[in-house]
Amino acid sequence: MYPTLKIEFFQVFLYNSFMKILAIETSCDDTGIAILEADKRGNFKVLSNIIASQIEVHKKYGGVYPMLAKREHQKNLVPVLVKTLKESKLLSQKSKIENVDDKTIEKILEREPDLFKKTISFLKKYRKPGIDVIAVTNGPGLEPCLWVGVNFAKALAFYWNLPIVKVNHVKAHIFVNSTKELTKKDFPVLCLVVSGGHTQLFLMKNFGKYQILGETRDDAAGECFDKCAKILGLGYPGGPIISRLAAKARLSRESRAFAKLPRPMIGTKDYDFSFSGLKTAVLYADRKTNPSARLRAGYKKQMAAEVQQAIIDVLLKKTMKAAMDFKVKTIILGGGVVANKELRKQFIEKTKKLLSHVNLLMPEPKHCTDNGLMVAVAGYFRVKNNKFTKWQDIKADSNLRIE
């Protein structure tokens, strides 16, 4: 049955010259669903891109709890899907509520009972939308969270009889930059993905050809932001809070830090990263600081500025080194940390100064954090290269590597 699906899909794409992709993202604590319309030339029209954040749920813990995040995804997926379809003008209610043969769907969603009930209710009430293919993140990420999205996508693909493609989360952060604009003259491409769970440099030698150059040996950069913020009593998520305080320090000329923090591995000859030592240095510096000094208005702003600059310095040095060593023509940034204003500013300045011939691409800040749109764009290229998977064979892989 499945090969027939592929043939039918390509016939639709051939004659209509466009397709609609429904994309699902649940790799961590954001429930993201998007619908993207694409033509054969790779011109995209975003019909909807809805995100349900769990920040308030995890804030009191100072980090993401996987099983709690899984529970929230079960609650959020169907409401987010309804909102996404409605915004895309693809939501159509049935004239009467129909019975659904739920045995296969119940089997698919046996580990997500709450999601099963919501899914059956949705399928009874609404018609199949005008979607051509489903794309879903299957890794890397938090395994309990990944499985919720994967199983939901499988249930929809089965019931709606649609083809499905699986998407690598790290690649999706790069593809959201509209990689469709790249041509052969833009290669080789250096990609830096920086988020709460990933800090990775890899070389894209050509379309679909990847080589990992370096990655973090311990904490990711985004994770370091969160942990340093927790040590300083700033709250969660740490990245945006540290960014705001650091900006205030610069504006008020209070950028002198109470302690000069280390730049871990900044001078090594490889392209790997390590941020656990920076977190430890912040802890020790905070303990050594006089309690009365910690209460001063400038203390947290100064420490935030130093933490932020330490992370940026390491990311910049490693990226510039790799760009020069491999003579790249394009640098692409992706991941939640890339929303940081100061990081974006310094990457632009450093690239112009050292690599004026290199094209630097960064997504809009709103597209840096996890979202369905990045999965949809990556899914488009999977479809274009005929990388379909039978829905029965898709599995979550928390340690999925770039291939």
C-alpha cells in the first residue's frame, strides 16, 4: 500500500505544482505544529506556525522534566493542531459526528492514553484536511517527548492515509534558514547549531553530505545559560534573562565583572566545546563574592554580561577557526541561543571583519527556538529526495546523529 501512496503523491505534486506539509515538533518542551505550502522550485508560503510553550510549567524546577513535558505534549497536541488547521483555513467540521475504527489508533497511542482520547474525539468531529504529507521530528531530543509527537504523526498518517517523512531536529534548525536559496557556488557550508540541548559544528560539503567537526563534551551552551542563571538566582529560562541583564549592563556602563570568567577550550586546536567549567566558575565566583555586593543593583547585570560574553567568545572563536580551516563560502547559524541579540551582532561584525567573502545566514529570532516550521522546511527536502518512511517503521531516537 505504501509505495502507491508515494506514486499518488508525486502525481499530485507534478500536476498541481505545490504541496502542503503538516509538520509536528515535540523534541523538548515546545509543542509545535506548522503547515507549509511549497512549490517545486522551493518557494515557501507559511500558512500557520503555532507553538504551545511549557515555560511556566517548568519554571519552578529551573529546567525541563521529560515526563512532565510528555504529559503537557499530550494535552497540547490536538488543540494546537486544531488552531493550526483553523489558521490555515483547512479545518472543516463533519456534518455529523462519525464513528472511528479506533483499534489501530489505540495501538499506536497505547502509551499516550490522554492523547488517544483527544485524537479520537478530533477525528470524529473534523474532516481530513487538504494536506499532502506529514513531517515529524524523530530525534535527537528527550525520548519521552519525541515519542508523543512521533506516535501522534503516525496515528494521523494512518487514519488520513498520508505519506510521512521523519526529520532530524538539528538539521531542521539549519533548514529553517531557507536552504533552498543555496546553490553549488555556496558550498562548502559551515553550520553551527546552538541550543539548550545541542552545541554542534558540522560541515555541509554538498546537499545531503555532512561531516561533524565538533560538539560539546558536556553542557550545551543553552544549558550553560540556564544553569548560570539558576546559580545567580535569575530564574528560568536563563538565556533571555541573562541577555536582558547584560544589555542593561552595557547601557549603564556596568560591564566590569566581579570576576573574570574562563573561556573553556577556546585555545584548543579542535572544534569541540565544553561549558560545564564555565558554570562551575560562576558558582565559585558567586560564593566568593561578598553577600552585600550580591545585593547591589549592578552585580547581577555585570555577571550576566560576563557569562554571555564568555559563551559568545568561545562560539565565535571555534566557528571562525573552522570557517577559515575549511575555506567555507557560507556560515549558517541555528538553534534557540541564536536568538541572542549580542551573539547575532558579534557574529555579523566578526564575519565581516575576518571573512568578508563568506555569506552569513541566521533565522529570524522567532524561528530560532523549536517550532513546527523548521520541521516543515526540512520535511520538504526529505520529500523532494523521496525519503519517505512507512509510518509503522518510524521510531524516536533521542541520540539521533547527523548522517
